[in-house]
Amino acid sequence: MGDKTVSDEMQMYSHVFSVLGKCTDDYLFVLDLQNNRYMISDSATKIFPFEATEMSNAFKALESIVYPQDYPMLEQNLQDIITGRSTEHDMEYRWVGRNGKPVWISCRGQVVNDADGKPEFLIGRITDIGKKSKIDGVTGLYREHSLKNQLRRMSEEDRLEGYLLQIGIDNFKEINEKCGSEVGNEVLLNMAECIKKVVGDTGKVYRMGGDEMAILVPGIFHEKKEDPAKALYKKIRDKIDQIFSEGGHMIYFTISAGSVYFHKEDRDVGKLIEYVGFALHQAKISGKNNCMRYSYAVYEEYVHALDVQEELRKDIENDFQGFELYYQPVVNIAKKKILGAEALIRWHSKKFGFMSPGQFIPMLEETGLIIPLGRWITRTAIQQCVKWQKVVPGFRMNVNLSFVQIKKSNALQDILFLIDTLNVDKSVLMIEVTESGEIESGVAARVLRSFKDESIPLAIDDFGTGYSNLRYVKDMTFDLVKIDQSFIRNITHSKYDYLVVKQFTELAHSLNLTVCYEGVETEEDFKCVLGLKPDYIQGYYFSRPVPAEEFEQKCLDQPVVF
Ligand code: C2E
Ligand code: CA
Ligand code: CA
């Protein structure tokens, strides 16, 4: 082919180009493989630093435009095409724009052979994939939507076998906030590069939302033998560490991952993406920097907990529907009288039936719903107490406050407000807080001291299970120590428990604290503990917690005989 022909042909292309170029956002190109010439749509020269639309040294022109790290990959592919080893050109890589920033492009071309069957032209189009929703502009990875499509295709073609590994950067939010989103993007790109290198052609990598990327690895795995997903996660983690220690990353980060294996029977591919996201979430909440495999049982439990939380929220919003306070008598041993009660919350859900406080209170605490419900509990309990004081003067109500209420709400102000509006004495209440390391320091300790400053009586609940010692309890000026049920449960059989309770009681009395035993169930228990001289006793032996009317009938102002 003479020079004239080349130029004629190129000129013809040039004309077609200028017309077609106006019909598309893509850039069209012709690479003359035999004469090393390159031609590109006019629109490309505005974004990328091409000298002209036609260039006589194609490879040199490309080398100056392509992102340096990506050039070897492109060069290899072009060599394969020139030598006839490959007839396909379908790649994603970066060009560097006039502003110096890399731009991900997708380049697809067809090889046109000459009369002798030798590759003569590569003709195709280039898409700025940052602009297209299919591909993520930061990492150049396909987005979640493509993963869904791929899984769907595999399912339709009956070859849905393999696993998904979803990886997230631990504390990515902090990186973004501290160093700015540009650095954040660089971290994402580094991670994407790292993952692609490790995965190679064994799987495909996708950008999910935020800082998460997913890897789809097809194949049949014998699950009992080993965990290939976990092994892949470890390899990626090692690679990230290695690159950092070689100075390749500016910022150190760790990663967490979740995995799910799938099979032909799994028809709902949307669920697989949900499951792998859930497994990653589990990995994050169990300390990060690890990989967790999806478990159906854990997922079910989680979904159930969300359902319960939803019901709790609805019932609380619906004027505390389904909630009721039960009351358990507190027997004053010296006076042989019921002079108080502990208010205990009950919930009867329309959807889940009766549920014990041990199950739903942690959920209320987690969601913060304990705060509005706690206010309702305190108000209801005080109103009830005021009513019962008319029958039994000096009657006192014990109300439980959890640490969430103490730390995250103005529990004290709420209580003072209630006491004021209901015009009652502060001594109607006894606030019970569970023993834990928290009460010794920080916000909780400060709040508890302010309760004391306001002369609101305080009890330390479940004493003996946590960390506090009695000296501390005295310093915090608690009024009452409630010895935990677990010591009373075996007191008739266990000499050790008996001696512990005896010691606690004597020590508490020597510090001028009053003592209550909880969980006294049988006559045998009762007789056994009576000799230890507690001030108060609570337990099934006298009564289980009961609704207000039942309390009025069976407990209020009733004699206690022993
Ligand atoms: P807690 O404050 O230690 O309450 C005593 C628990 O022991 C109650 O369980 C009560 O029903 C049970 N109990 C009483 N006597 C006996 C007995 O003789 N034998 C046995 N085996 N158990 C006995 P409940 O009502 O299931 O409450 C469990 C926990 O839930 C409470 O432990 C408390 O920590 C929390 N809770 C209950 N009501 C409230 C509330 O209104 N607010 C807050 N924040 N927590 C509450
Ligand atoms: Ca209690
Ligand atoms: Ca207790």
C-alpha cells in the first residue's frame, strides 16, 4: 500500500469521523497498524493532550496519553494484534487528561485485515467510562448493577456456582474526613488495584457502595476442606500491607470482609448481595480486620431482632401500647411488712406475644428507645406509688434505670420534674442501677453523684456480679445493696455462697448500708437467709411480680407472717 492510498483512506475516514463524531459522546479512532498512524475524533483532542486529530507516530502519541502504569498492558495487547495472536481489543485503562488527571476509558476495537489477511487497521470507539453509570469513575471497576447482571446471567445459564467476597475499608470515613476526599479516592483506587492484582483472572472485581468492593469468583468449592474466600481475603490483606511497607500507599488502612458461597439452587441473586453485605457488617461489628462467612442462623436472628425493634418502636409511639408495669413486693424484715415494691416492665406484643425483659431491654438500649419508655416507666411508677402511699404511708417504689438512660438522657431532670409536678417527696423513689465498671468513672459516675446531691435514694443492683467493691459503693453514697440472685439460688447447698452473702451483709452493715436479698424462692431459702439479717427480702417466696390490681389485692397492706 503506497503513501497516497493511506492518505486517501485516512482522509475518507476523517470525513466519516467528523460526521459520526457529532452523533456520539464516544471518541472514534483508527489505528493504522502497518503505517503506525493514528486518528481520533476531534472531541478527544479537547479533553486529552493530542497534538492533532491525525498523528503519524501512533505508538508515541498513545504512550504520551496513556497513564504510565497502564501503558505496558496496552502495548502488549497491540503487539498481540499486530502479530495476529489476538483479534480482539476490549480494554479498560486510563488516559491522562489535559488537566493532568487520569480518566478511565473503555476502548473497544475491531481488527480489519488487508487483502493478504494481515492486520491492517484497528477501528473502534473509546468511552469515557467515568461518565457512564456502568463503571465507577474513581476505581474503574464495574458497579454493583453489573454484578447483579452477571449473577443473573450465571443463574439463567445454570452455572451459578462460586462465592462472593465483599471487602470494606475499616474506618474509611475517618480517612475521608481527616485527609479529604481526594486522598480517600486514592485509597479506594489503591485498594481496587491491589484486589485486581491478587484476583487476576480467577474472578471479577466490582465497586459496591461507599468504600466496599466485591469479588465474584466462579467455581465449585468443597466447603468443608478449606475456605477459599477467607484465603483470598488474607492474600489481599497481605498485599495491601506489603504495598504500604514498600511505600506504595500514603495511608495505612485495614480491611474487613464478608463472604457467601452460592449454588445453582440459589435463585434470588439480589439476596446473595444482601447476605454478603450482612457478613461484612458482622465482620465489622466483631472487631474489624477480619473475614466472616455468611451464616443463615445469624442472619435470621438479626432480621428477627430488627422486626422486634420495629414492633417496640411502633408500640412506644402508639402510646406505649402493650407495655405494663408489674410490681414485686419488697419485704421489710424488721417491720415484717411490705413497705415497697420494685417496678418491672412487661411487654405483650401483638406480633410476638409475651417477651421477657431480658430479651427486649437490650434492644431498647441499643436503639435508645429505653429513653422514652423509661420516662413512661418512672411516671407510671411514681403515680402508682402516690396512690399506694394513701393506704400504706411511706410506701416506696424501686425503679430500674439502665446506663443508656443515665448517660444519654437527662434522667435526673426528668425525675425531678415528675416529682415536682406530682408534688411528691423524693423519698418515694429508689433508683436501681446495675453494678458495672461504668459506674466508677466518667459520665455515669458524675450523673450518679448528682442524683445523690439531689437526695434521690440509690440502690446498687445485682451486687457481686460486676467489679465494684463495697468501699466504692459506700463512697458513691448508695443507700441500698441488692445482692445478686445468683448467690441466693444455691445458698442452701453452697457453703461458699452462704459465706459470701454473710460477708457482704456484715461489711455493708458496718458501712451503714442497707441490704436486700433478691431471688428468695422457697421457704428453705427464706429460713436460711433470715439468720443473715438482711434489711429487705424480695422473691417468689413472697410473690412474683404482679399487675397493679393483683398487687393491691394480695400484697398491699397485707400482713407478712414469719
Ligand atoms: P432485676 O432488676 O435484677 O430484676 C429482678 C428480676 O428477678 C426480675 O426479672 C424478677 O422478675 C426476677 N425475680 C424476682 N424474684 C425472683 C425469684 O425469686 N426467682 C427468680 N428466679 N427470679 C426472680 P424480670 O422482671 O424478668 O427483669 C429482668 C431484668 O430486666 C431486671 O433485673 C432489670 O435489669 C431489667 N428490667 C426490668 N424492668 C425494667 C425497667 O423498668 N427498666 C429497666 N431499665 N430495666 C428493667
Ligand atoms: Ca432491679
Ligand atoms: Ca437484681
